[in-house]
Amino acid sequence: MGVVWYALLFFSTIFSLRAQPEPTLEYKVKAVFLFNFTQFISWPESAFTNVDSPLVIGVLGENPFGTYLRETVAGEKIGSHPIVVEQYPELKDIKPCHILFIDPDFNHSLKEVPILTPNRGVLTVSDSPNFIKQGGMIRFYTVNSKIRLVINPEPARRAGLTISSKLLRLADIHVQ
Amino acid sequence: MAMKLNDIPIQKKLMRVILLTSGAVLLLTCASFFVYESITYRESTRSQLSTIGKIIATNSSAALAFDDAREGNEILHALLAEEHIVAAALYDVQGNLFSKYPDTLSAQEFPPAPGTDGYSFTATHLEGFQPVVQGGRRLGTLFIRQDMFAMYQRFQLYGLIALGVIAVSFLLAYFLSQELQKEISGPILSLAQTAGKVSQNFDYSVRATKVGNDEIGNLTDAFNNMLRQIEEQNRQITSFNARLEQKVRERTLELEVANQELLKKNDFVETILESSVHVIAVMDTQMRYTIVNKSFEQIYKIDRSEIVGRKYTEVFPQTVGSNIHQDIQKALQGTYVHNPNTRSAIIPGYFESHFVPLKEAGKVYSVLFILHDISNIMEANEKLKVANEELVKSNIELEQFAYVASHDLQEPLRKIQIFTDLVKSRRHEGEEASKYLEKIHASAERMTLLIRDLLSYSRLSRIEEGFVETDLNETMELVKSDFEMLIQQKGATIICPALPVVKGIPHQLGQLFANLISNALKFCQESPIIRITVEELSDSSRKLFPNLPGEEKYWVIKVADNGIGFEAQYSQKIFTIFQRLNDQKKYAGTGIGLAICRKIAENHKGTITASSIPGQGATFTIVLPVYSEVAIPKAAL
């Protein structure tokens, strides 16, 4: 599936014209996946303060996407909610968001993350191998140079998120 | 089998009409149903495929979004349940082939890039492109292709059903119409059968059976009515015929009787026609003979077969313009013409003629002419007329004779009386008396001469002796010898050529010449020269003798002398009896001689004239008919 890769590369170059540190191809794909999650996952209405408040994708720790993620979501909307990307270098920086990507090198337990309370509607995504065990919702992993997903539906359900069955079909489901 | 639609039986015609109509309706119905079904089915097939496409597309959005070709294949694989979907494929948003179904089909079998969204029928398939959209974003395209087998199967089924329906309906229509058409054709056929029977057997007593009160029922009634009328008329005609025949028989009998009478009448008329002494003929308007009778044939000496049907002027061309011709023309104009006396232009003879126009409806169609031959009567009349003329002439002569005789005969008698008176008175003696007696004697002698000449004249008139051939030369010789003495005394010369032979009475002709010679000698003082000439009467001189009849030839014999002659005014008078131009004392004669000459010439159907200049002699011209049986002596020519 090298074609896809090249295609994604082409895609990402369009959106990273202004990118300073060029992300790896892997992260470009992951950035697109992050955006795609907004298509297959629905948030409870309580997650938004009002109808046109944005859907926030937060990156905790080091930003591996550079400007690529920002470029990917620029101008996109979920329903009436525009998508914005925010970066939280430290735990204290965390603000309410809807998708939280946690850098694998971030050395804090998920329990330390303040906003991850039930029904707050925050989807947690990471690359770290222990992420699901810690109670993470979606983890990226790579097989045959293809990025695959592991989904832990229980915490997501608790968070008030509904994951599309189509997405679930693609992913490996972690059963507790 | 090439029967015209008009000629096939009504049963078949009805059947055909019913079957054709129901067949056409069925066919149309099935066809429209078929068309409707096919259109609907196509639409439903398309919408079905579109639904499937939408489902698959929706399901495959995640696979495309998360670049999971395996998942894509899996999703497409679900189409295995739809046996008619033969191919399907997913293209990513860039248009690259992402997944395909079935796996065994090579990539070349699919469109190289997605086409326009939507579904359409190709020649063999129904195929379409369905957008794969998630949350309003297009993630790729689904291609899906379905074979038409199902549709064809469906159409086949429809066709079979339609055929079955048509066949069954047709059969049903056939059997139904076969029964139902009897309702219509049955009465017509029975009517036709009855009509056939009528026309074949001429039996007008049969009647057609009426089935219902529809038009055929009315037709049957009308037909029966017609038959009744024909029967009635037939009866009338038969009885009329019988009466007519009876009448014809009667009329024929009457006609036969009339014919017989007519024949009898015809016979009668024919008998009258044929036995009539009159010439009877009928001519048509073109003057062609149609009927001629026996007398006609006898008188004109011509057979009727030669003239009937021919034209009058053609049979007798000499009649053109004749009186009879004009009379016929007048009769043809419608006028009855009676001509008491017409000279025939065809034969010598006379006819009393009647020309009766025969008319029919006022128009002349023929002319009947009746000719009465009056030739005999005319001849008798002619003879009577001649006899009468002669009688008148002799009467005149007699009167003259009586007058002259009384005068001339009295004269010597008176002398005898005077001298006998003188002798009786005895006053004269001797010489004187004998002188008187001599005178008495001379008077008596003269009287004797007169009486002798008179007798001879009167005898001439009555002479009817037969004519004989007389040679005038011989006659002349006798006359010359009679006058031999006198000729010698007078020293006369007679110049006489050869004379012809004529038919006549020799002694009369002798007397004629003797009188003329005697006259010439008498009225000549000295040496008389008597010149006789003879010639044939020329046409130019014929007019000098107006009394001569017709075309006969005549001799002209002239006796000329050189005597005293006479005044021209007396040239006729000298032939009158007792007419003397000169003194009796100087020239002795009774005045009868020339009268005798004329009589003889006339007796011989000739004439005599005289011409003279006083003192230069006289010429007597005798004209006598040529006796044609004798050759004319050459000298005479």
C-alpha cells in the first residue's frame, strides 16, 4: 500500500506548506487519522458549551505533527463545530478538549490528567504501548508499515463517547 | 385457398373477426403490460442496486478513511450474497483502485478511474458509481456492476406468461366465438339455405324460420313477405298468361279467317289485274316497277322478270322527258292524272292513261297507272277522218262539177235549141238551114265530148284497181305512138330520158302523160320542143310540196314545153275542172284534162304542179313515190 503512503505524503505537503519542522510520514498519517476520528466518533452535546464552540484536538507533550495537524483540520467543521488544534506542553496547560493526543514520551500516568473524568467526552489517543492498560481509549500501532488501531471501548463509553461500529470493525478491540 | 375475404363463409368471417379483435386486444394488453413491467423493473433494479451501493459505500467509509484495504475487501465481499452483482470496487479520493470484488477479477476488468456518480444500463450490465461520504466529506467512490440476467429472466417469465395468457385467451375466444357466432350466423345460414332452396326448386311456398326479433329476424320477415308477394304475383302471371294465350288463340283464328279472306281478295285482284285488257303497272317513288300485269308484258313484249325492280327510265330510256314520264312525276307529287290520248313513246300506238297516286298516311308511296290501248280506235278515227276529208273534197268537187257542168253543158244545148228553133221557123232555106244543122251537129258533138271526158273523170275517182309495176318508159312509148300523127304535123320534138319503174295503174299513168303531151302540143304554134327530165326529190325541194306525207322517197318528173305558157297566178287554177284559160275557139278542149292529171297524180299518192312565164312555155312537175322494190335505173341518177 505504498501508493497510499505517497498519496498521504502528497496530501500532507499541501497542508504543511508553512510547516517548520517537517513531521515524519507516520505522524502525517496519524494526524489525518486524528482528524478522521472526528468523523466516526460522536461526542455528547454536553461536551460543547454552545452550538458553535469548537471541537478541540489537544496535543499533550511534545508535538510530533509540527504544523501538519493544524493544517489538516484547518477550515474543517463537525456539524456546526469548527475544529481547532491546541498544544499542551505540560499537564497544567491542559484545557478542556475533545481529542487528547498524548505524546509517547510524556511520562505521566493518565490518572494524572485532570480532565479525564467520566462524561467529560475526551477521547484519549496515544502511541505508547501501555496506553490501553492505563485506561487509554485508542492506541496507534504499526504492522507491515501500516498503522493500525487498538480501541478500548469501555473508557470511551464511560467518557460518554459513541464510537462508530465501522471504526470498531477496523480496530482491535481491547476487552478488559 | 386464395379466397377473397368477401367470398369466405360468414361463419368463418365472424370467427376471424372475433379472433382477430380479441387477439389484437390481448396482444396490445400484453405488450403494454410488458413494456410497463420492463420499465418498472429496470427502475426498481436500478434503485435496488443504488440502495445496495449506498449501503456498501456507507459501510466502506471507515475502510477508506483509515486506509484499510483488507477491511474494504471484506465489506465488498458481502456482495457475494447478491448473485447478480458481478463486480464491485472502491476507489480512494484520488481515484486509485482501493479494493475490488471478486479478488479473482483482474484490475483491467474495472474502470481505470471512477466515472460520474449515478447508475446506467450498458449493453449487458447495469453499473454505477456511488460516492463514499462520511460526515459530508467524500472519501472515495464505489463502483458496482450487476449483470442483466435477472432482468432477462424476468422478461422471459413475463413473455412466457403473456404467451400463455394469449394462447389460453385465444382458445377461450375461439370456443366462445364458435358458440356465440352461431347466434348470428345460424339464422343467416338458415335464411340462405331457404333462399337457395327457393331459387333452386322455384318453390315459392317455403318460408324461412324466424329466430329472433333482431335485424336478421326483420330480414327473415321481409324475405318471407317477398316470397309471399312473388307467389301471389306468380299466380297472377299464370292466370294472366292463360288469358293471354286464350286471347292469342282467338286472335290467331280471327287472323286466319281474315288472312284467308285477304288471300281470296288478293287472288281476285290478281285475277282482275292479269285478265285486264288494260296495261296496269305500279311504280314506287323511285319509279321502279313493282307490279306489272299480263297485258303489260304482251303490249310491250317484255317479260315481267326483266323489269320488276328496275327503273322505268332504265327499262325504256326513250321515254325520258315524254308525256307519260311527266305524268308519272305529277302523280308522284300526289295528283291524279288522266290523259285521254297519249302517243306512246315506246311502241307505235296511242293510249288513254290514268295515273293514280297510291297514298299511305297522306304520303305517296306508289303510282298505279292504267293504260288503255286506243291505237285501233285512233286508227279507225284516222281512217274516218281521211274518208271524211275525201268526202268533203269530193263534195266540193261535186258542187263545182254541178255548177260548171250546168254552165258548160247548157252552152251547146242552148246553141242546139237556138238553131233548131231557127230551122223550125223555116224562115231560112237551103244553104242556111244546112249551116244551122251543121252547127247543131257540132254542138251535139261537143256535148258528147264533154260527157265522155266527164265520165272518164268521174270514173277516176272511183277506181280502186290494184297497183302494178309500171315501166314509165313503156308508157311513154305508147303515148308517143298515139300522138305520132300530131307530132309529125306539128314537127314536134320530144326529148325523153330513161324513166323509172313505179307502182301504179298503167292506163291512168298513160292518160297522165298523154294529157300533158297533148297539152304541150296544143298550146304550141310551131315546132314544139317537149323536154322531159327525171330526178329524185331532194330534201331542199321537199318543202315545195307541203301536201306530201312523211319520209317517203319521190321521183320528180318534169315535162317542159316552149308553148304560150300562162300567168303565174293561174298555176293552181288550171287543175280545176272545166277551167280554161284560153278561148275555146282558138284552143279546143273541155277543161277537164289537167283536172284528170291531178286526180291521177293524187291517186298515186303523188302530186302535180305547174309553173310558167307567159310566152316562154310551161313546166309541169309530177311527183310520184319511188317504188323501192325495183332498182332505180342508172340513167335516172
